[in-house]
Amino acid sequence: MKPLIIRSAKLSIVLILSLLFLSQFAQAEKTTEIYKWVDKEGRVHYAARPGDKSAQKMHLGSRIFHKQSAADKEQQNQENNQERVKLCKDSRATLEKYKKAPFLYRYDEEKKQKVRLTEAEAKEAFMQAEKDVSYWCNPPLSETEQ
């Protein structure tokens, strides 16, 4: 009789510990934070930590993204537009600097000095600056156009 009581007590303890563990796991699942951002090349990233200043915290619930309210979307759109305007201005300024400069340079960490870019590197930097202007200064596609 005693072994049966001991077995049922052990089983009860295992069951209680399992339920505690699962409840903690479920709670951790609910509080998981996911961040979303778009890099300069237009690629979308998702991660547990923000990748840059434009990262947005996503709202999760049962692994499904909640729909944002209209006011939240409008505020987010305004913030995105302000950031886009700033990046457009910065991109244009960089392109203008490149156009006016006789040579382009990069900083060499090893030598601790500026190093003149080769013609190919300068051309690539110039093309990237033009792409940045094109990307940031053109209005983004709305959700219906994508």
C-alpha cells in the first residue's frame, strides 16, 4: 500500500512541477517582444532587439500580430514620414558633397588615416548615394500598391 501512495505522491509532484514550468513558458511567450525595421536597401528585418533607431515594436498575442488602431497607424505614418524626410535630406547632402569633391576618401582603421578611394570604389559610392536619394526621396508605396 505504501509504494502506491509514494508513487502517486511522486506523480503529483511531477505533474505540479510540469504545470508550473508550462505556465512560466506560456507567460514568457506572451511577453516576447519583436522589433521590425527596414534597412537602407529596403529589406525588412525582425528581431528580439531593435536593429536601429527606426525599429518598431510589434504587438504580439498568441503569436498573431494585433492590428493597430487608426490613430496608432496615423502616428506611425507621421513618424515614418518625418524620418524619411530627414533621410532624404541627408542623402541629398551626401550626394552633393560627392559631386563637389575632387576625390572621395574612406578612413582606414589600421593606418589611422584617410585613404583615397580607387576610381571603381568612388563610382560605387556615388551610385550608392544616388540609390539612397532615389529610395528615401520617393514616396513609399501604400499598402494597397505593394
